[in-house]
Amino acid sequence: MFLFVGMTITSCLKSDLEELPAFSDAEITNFRFEYRWIDSSQDNNRLQVVQLDTETTIDTDNQKVTCTIAVPDANGDFPEEIRTQVSLAEIVGYADISTAATLAPSNGAPALGEIGDFSNSNMSYEVTAADGTKVVWSLTISGFNK
């Protein structure tokens, strides 16, 4: 048994592996937003989420993302009293970026995936490609419709 284990550990291929190129794209391909709240109307407090309708325009030549956000109409799962509370100051943003890239907020922009204030007119995000290429993208919210 020790011989088998010793052979399997040492039999890994360690040379002659093809070098794959690192991705060089550092792009944002989409932006979307949601609103979260705790529903305390039931016995157990539950996190509720509603997707905000987002129209996104991406200018790859100038690294600019422009979004128009619309709050959906109230319904059984999204009551009017919660809908009236939705504002740019307390929403969650998400971005789709290039394969193997990373994204970091800059210039005081809110972190993505967390509740943040998107009412700032000068937000930007730095996207770093797998090969180290860095591109700063600006984000503008051009409209917020309720």
C-alpha cells in the first residue's frame, strides 16, 4: 500500500506542460442592481431581494458604464411600503467582468455585492486582467425611476 501511495504522489506531471496565455481583457460587460430588506411580517425575519430593472450602456472605447435604474411595481412579494424606501443610497450593485479578471472600487465607489450608496456622480472601478493589465471604468447612474 505504501508503494502505491508513493507512486501516485510522485507520478504527477511536472514538466512539458503547455504554457497557456494569461487573459488580457479588463472589461466590464454588464451592470445590474437589487434592493434587499428584512421582512419582519412573519415570525422569522427573512431577507427579501428584488431585482431592479437596469438598462446598461457600455462604452468600451472610453471605459464608461451608464445605467438607468427602474424600481419595479409593487406586488405581493414587494409591498408598496418597501418600494417607497428604495433609493440609490441603499442598493446592491453587481458587475460582469472579463474572464479571470478582478474588480475593485476606486474613487470612493461602493463595493459591489454589498449594500452601498450609488448616488455619487463620480464612481469608478478598476478591473485587473489576469495578465496584470489594469483599466479604470467610470460608472454613471443617469436615471433612477420609481
